[in-house]
Amino acid sequence: AAYGALAGLATLVEPLAGVCVLKFDPPGVAALHRIPTSLPLVALSGVREPGLRQAVLDEARAAEELTDHLLDLGHATVHHVRVPPSRREDGRTTGWRRALKRRGAVVPPLSDATWDPRSGIEIGRRLAEDPTVTAVFCGNDEIAMGVIRGIVAAGRRVPDDISVAGFDDHPLAALWSPPLTTVDQDFAGLGRRGLQLLLNEIAGETGRRFSSERPQLVVRESTAAPSAEAQIRRIG
């Protein structure tokens, strides 16, 4: 029903000049392709599509940098808890996988969470039972909070036994215990860049059609070098 309403926007709302679509999950992707082609359109986030005006945050490069940070601390590999992707594999997972392969590290099996932060608790418990797990990159900060709760409930410590990082820099990330290492995404800037592209489209300009910025790594206390105890546990 929502998709049908979007498709009828051009006729139902006379003054409508254009639309910005958040293309970060399956509903957004589906809605994007149901909007009349006659209506000026800009996509925010998602994989770049040829011919479409689009503003993105380069999540793949940011996830790669975050994974490199964990490897640089001395972790042999990094486990990944992903949030539901908008396609087969989102940029956060792509960047994580790319960094591990580039560094010659083992690529562990994915752990899939839902959008509910509580889904991270059981994943955290399960990861805590594996002595080879010393570092975990979560698809967002809320899931990371759930994973930390599960790890602690299983009797392990963060970051002493297992480092945990999130993504998005949630307003509570710096207040969590321990404060979360994460990636700060400038969503307000994304909106401004997207709106400018839409205004250009409405004005009939043929210039720049794509805008990309790299989110910034924020290192806090939830990640650290693996302790001697954790390394012994992993090896033996």
C-alpha cells in the first residue's frame, strides 16, 4: 500500500517538485523503483546506480578502516554481526570482508542479527563460548550493545577478553559501558548533499549527479589489544 501511495504522489500532490528516497533497506529500495520516472528523484545511501542522482556515505571504506583498526591492535581476525542487508551484501559487510582478505586473515562465518538490539544478546553469548573470538564488529551500535550484554552475561569481559565495535555513533554510544568504538556517519550532511542534488535535478542542471563522503572512525574504550590471557585461550 505504501508503494502504491508513493507511485501516486505525482498525481495526488500537485505542487510536489521532487522526492528524496532513503535507500538503506529493502522497503526503501522497492519504493525507489515505484516512483514515476517523470518526477525528479534522488536516492540517499545504498549502492550507486548508473543514471540516478545519489548521495551516499561510503560505508564500505569506513568498515574497512574499522576492521583494519581491530587487526592493527593485534587481533588475528574479526567476527562480524550484520544487520539485515538491503541487498545480498551491504557496504559494512563488504568493507569488513575486503579488509580481512587484504590482510590475509581468516574470514569467519557471519552472524545475522535482526533490527532488534536484543537479538545481539544471544549472539554475544554464543561468540563468548568460542575461545578463538577476540574481536567483533557489529553492523550498528544498538546491536553492539546487545552483543556486549550477551558477552558479559556469559562471564567474559569487554574489551579485556573480546573487543566489540559498532557503527553509526549512536547518541548513547559514548555513554555505554564501555564506551563504544564506532563509525560516525554525518546523516545531516547526507541530507544536505542529497537535497542539493535534488534541487539541481529540479533546475534541469546536467552537472554532478553523485556525492560521496567517508564516515569517520571513532575509537573509544570497547576495543583494545587482545590480552595475554585471551591470546592463550585462542591458541590453546
